[in-house]
Amino acid sequence: MPAGLMDEPTRVLAIRHGETAWNVDTRIQGHLDIPLNDKGLWQASRVAAAVAEEGITAIYSSDLMRAYQTAEAISRTTGVPIVSDTGLRERGFGEFEGFTYQEIAERWPEEAERWRKRDPEFAPRGAGESIRVFYDRCVAVATRLAAAHPGETIALISHGGVMDCLYRAASRLDLAAPRSWLLGNASINRLLHTPGGFTRIGWSDTSHLEGGALDESNDRVGSAA
């Protein structure tokens, strides 16, 4: 690769997966493999049409079905193959997975409080990840993938928690800072990557979706989708 090209920024389209039944139920998905519902499949087709002319040269996706199905729609539209990467998975929520926010608060009140307060070191029992471990994991993967494509446009298809981490990385925000930004299903989040890190260009674009998209408004402390 020519030396000059190495300094060119990578355009990153960070796209959250379409809606699932568990998103509607505010049920924690984490690493559980939940498919898109009918609305989510429609959203995937809409986001695919929206990015069809963006000049995407590479598509990277979480291996979990809800993200991969979204990536498949984009791949069909662009003709670009999908590369699956487990590093783009949602945060592991251990014993929280499969339960609603209300059920977690009732079953594990002390742990739920630490989660609500965004304690960076708190990890749910049963192979759960702390915010700090999760942040380091997904930002490192996104950085590696973006750095491999200077001067190009790539799509990263992933989850709400990963989008949250990328927003924080691009905005230089503390892990414990309360969330005030949207993480809509099938939203397009635009970033630039240079050797200095990520820069936020546009966030939570859902203009391609009629009536908008479901945001994790009940989960300001840590995404699970």
C-alpha cells in the first residue's frame, strides 16, 4: 500500500442490527442468539438500501444472528461479502441474559444497582463482562478493522452496546458518563478513523426508517442488544 494512502482516514458506517422480539420486551440478549423479528428484517432491508451507494468495500459483522441477518441484507445490496468477527459481539451479560430489566432489578437488586450506575468494574456473574473489559474489546476490534482499510468505507454491523462504546471512544467520554445519545435499531452511525483514533461525524441516522426506530430508552446504563 502506498505510504500516502496509509494516512488517509477510513470512513466507518457503524450500524446497529434491526429489531428483535426481545428488544420490544426489553429482555437482555447479550450473547444469546436471537433472530430479527419481521420489523427487524424490514429495517435491515431499508438500511441496506440507504447505504447501497456509499461505496462500501468491506462488511464486518458480529456472528450473532440479529447482526448477521442485518449484514446479509447489506451484502445482497452491495455485493460485498461479509466477514464475521466475534469481537463485534454484544457485551456478555452472564446470568442477566434472558431476563427483562424489571426482573433483573427484582432478582439481583445490588447487582442491578451497580449496573444502573455504570460501575466500570461490575461484571454480571456467569461469564459476564465488565464495561471496561467490553469497551477495550470492541474498540480494539473496531480499530483493527478500520486501520486495515485506510481511504476506504467499511460497514461494521453490531449491537447497541458496541455502538455505545464507539460513541464514547469517538467523543472521548468516560465509561461511567450517563448516556444522552440514541442507539436506534438499524441506525447508521458515521465515524472517521485515523491513526489518532475515531471521530464522530454523524450519529443515529434513522431517516431511512418510516416512523423511526426503537431506542434502548429503558437501558441507559448498558446495552444488551
